[in-house]
Amino acid sequence: MNVMTPVPSLIPENAPFSTEQRAWLNGFFSAYLGVTAETGAGEIGAGEGPEPSEPEDFPWHDASLAMPERMELAKEAKPERKLMAAMAQLDCGQCGYLCQTYAEAVWSGTEADMGRCVPGGKETQRKLKELVAALEGERGTPAAAPVTKSGGALGFSRDRPALATLVDAHPLNRPGSEKDVRHVVFDLSTTDVSYEAGDSLGVFARKNPQLVQAVLDRVGATGEEVVAYDGEALPLRQVLLSKVDIARPSDECMLFLATRAFDGEEALKLQALAEGKGPSELADADLLDLLHAFPSVMPSLPGLLKSLDRLQPRLYSIASSSKAHPREVHLTVSAVRWDSNDRTRTGIGSCYLADFAKPGDVVPVFIQKSHGFGPPADDSAPAIMVGPGTGIAPFRAFLEEREARGAASGKKGGRNWLFFGEQKRATDFLYEDQIIDWQRRGILSRLDIAFSRDQAEKIYVQDRMRENAAELWAWLEEGAHFYVCGDAKRMAKDVEDTLLRIAAQHGGKSAGEAKAWLDGLAKAGRYQRDVY
């Protein structure tokens, strides 16, 4: 007879999470910290455990700040916090951690891989290595071996993904658009995966098969060669397609290629590239670029594979409510393509879903639970949602969820206000029919749209916020929750600045008071951001 170990309650009951989210977080942190209900949260490790401490202030934890600004803010902080400042500050989960916990794992030695931060890229990877080397004297003895993480339920961990079936990936833009945004549908009916509005879906993508074939041709391989990877014997083509990152070669890869160069000048250039000092035209080179740029390089396959970073999953905000679409999960994905050095480049995750995966394909996926990002638990609470472009994704889920829950709409509460923006209304109004139908039926109490290229002067969502500042402030005073989804460095920062100005103008607050007000709104769970 199996006896279930009770899970301790580590997340306060008044924290801004649903019952399901609180249960998941309690399970995650109890497994991570090694705490059970019997030991209690105060008995972590030996002795009586640490004394309760005041919450730390992380002023660098802002995705709109550049790396030098973040490092300056953290210059007096302890080493693991300096490492945290080197992260991308998105808490996106692609690394398998949060920014804080990834930094702590690297500093403790329980995580050896410094290349997990996808949005931070090489900038983060290089800064982490620089900091660890510079601070080594303060590090003490690293942990002997990585901590074994709890695998979790199938489909709720990057280490134990579920297998979903791709149903569709049809275009949302109309002909004539400069963009290619897809509505992606996965069938979950053969899995036990469930999700909440506000969660994200991790997708293990496969790379452009044409790029993989070109790399195989350059190294003189067929792709059928059996190689060792992760303790398995796999075809080389499969490893290049789905296991290693050839779109963003690591510094270790460049150093390895330098050892395999038969031309001394090429070897020196590759070493310089690994230090971030090489030719500017190769700063963003993929593996094929490097192999073509340095023709004397003849890499061994085992050495090449060992030098490449592991391919990280791509995370996408879920664009559906499971109440509206049982056993399905929807995404809103913008296909990324660009031309460089006489080649068309493709985004790994986005173009896998848009171009290379076909309906019926089985794709490894997992649910990344949100960190408090979700529609109001109180169905009568108003919600203001700012989601230009693919930032509309979670708000489609929110609106489907609120409609399915029968959340009130109208003067008594439960009102929904959506700000949406894109380039042109005629071609880029994503989910237009559904959004207009919500407005017609009163699910959307307010809809403000901003199409930047439909007039001579560009208009953005923050401009619509300023135009409706008095009413927006009134909604906030009535208890509205304010949500933002989209680009962290520009749009989200502009929206926040506009919100602070509205608080000053219509709330009579000084700049400092407005910032404190917004911080208080965030702590109360009424200001939430899903940014990338």
C-alpha cells in the first residue's frame, strides 16, 4: 500500500494564486527544498533552520534594463545576486528555473550549464562565466554533484514532457501583411496534461532540416552515423535536429573549432570570436556560417557535439481556456524569418510550428505554470488587458475563461477592457471576429485598438491609454486588475511609464508615490506582466 507524503503549505493562503496554482507551487518548492509536512518549513536541513528574513529587494530584476545597468545595481550584492543580475530577468522558465534560482544553482555548483538562459543568449552566458571566475575566491566548495530534481507529473516538467499532436497552424494575418502569425492548435487528448489561463506551453522544437542538411554536407556526413548523446546511440541527423543548438554556437564550440583549424589565422579568429572580439559580421553566426567562414576547420563529430549547447525548449503563452477547448491547447506564434549573408534564417520554435511540423506530428510539450499571472479569481473584478501583437495570446485565454466561468459583465463588475495594437487593421487584426463578437455580446466592456501604420503618425497602445486616462484610473480605483503581455524592453516599459503618469495626473501622486502605488498594486496581484 502506497502512503502519500503530505505536502506542506509553503505558499500563503492570501498569495495571488488559484487553489490549483498554490497546490502546484507547494509541491514544487517542497520537492526543491526537501521539506515535508512532518518536518515543516522551519526544519530545512540541520538544526532549527534559518530565521525568517525580510523579502529581498532586487532592483535589477527588470527586463527593460540593459546588462550594464543591472550589473551596476547589483555591484554591492552577494555573488549569487550578481549572477542573477546577469540573467534576462524574464522568469520565463525556459532554463528550468527562475532567474533567482538559476543563479543560486550556478553559484552553488549544483548547475554546471551556464548556457540555459535563452533570452539572455551569449551575453548572459559570457557574463556568468566572467562572474564565476572573478568571484571564485568567495565561492567556497561547490556542491559535489548536481541536485536531482523531482521529475514531476508527465507533461508538467521539461524533464518529463508529454506527447501532443499538432492539429493546425493556420495564418491569422490576411494577405498583404508584413507578418506571419499562426494560430497553433495541439491535441492533448492522449495525455493527462491540464492547464490554467495564464500558463505557458513549452515546445521542444526541431531545427530547419535544410540547415541541418547543409551542416552535414559541410562536415562530410550522411546523417545516418550513430553517435552517443545523453547515454543513447542516436543518428547524427536526429541529434542535430532536436538535441543540440546549432543556431547559436557556444563559445566552447568556437574554441573547439579553433583546435580543428589547419590554418593558424583562422584559429586565432575563432578564438577571438569566443571572447566576443571577432569579426562583427560573424557576431550572430550559426554553425553553418562558422564552417563556411573557416574552410580549414575539420571537426570530429564527437568533439563537435560535446561542444554545442543543449537545445532549450521554446515557451509560448497559452492562448486558450481549457474550459472553452477541452483537451486542446492553443498558441499565437509569430514566424520569425530574416535574410543574412545570402541565406534566409528561421526562428527555431516559430518556424518549426509554422513551416516544418505538419498536422498529425507528435511533439514533446510541457506546461509551465504561471507565477501568479492569471485572470482575477474574483469573477466580479474588472480586468484591463494590454496585449499588442502576439501579446493578445493570454488575454484570449482570459476572456474565454471569464466567459466560460460566467463572470459578470456590466455595471456590477466583471468588466473587461482590452487594448490591442498591430500594424494595419485590414491585415493584422488578430482574432478580429472573436474579439468583435465579445464586444457585441458585452463580454468586452471596452475595446481600444491602435494600428500604427493606418495613419501618418504612428499610434500605439500606450497612446490609447493616455487618451482614456481618466476612465482607466477610475477602473483602477474600483479594483481593476491591470495586465500587460508582450515585448519587455520597449512596449511593456512604455505602458508602465504611461501608467505611472496616469497615476500622477489623475491620482494626484508624486513620482515616488506613483511608483510606490504601482509596487503595491503588483504585491496585491493586481498588476501582472507576461513579457518576453
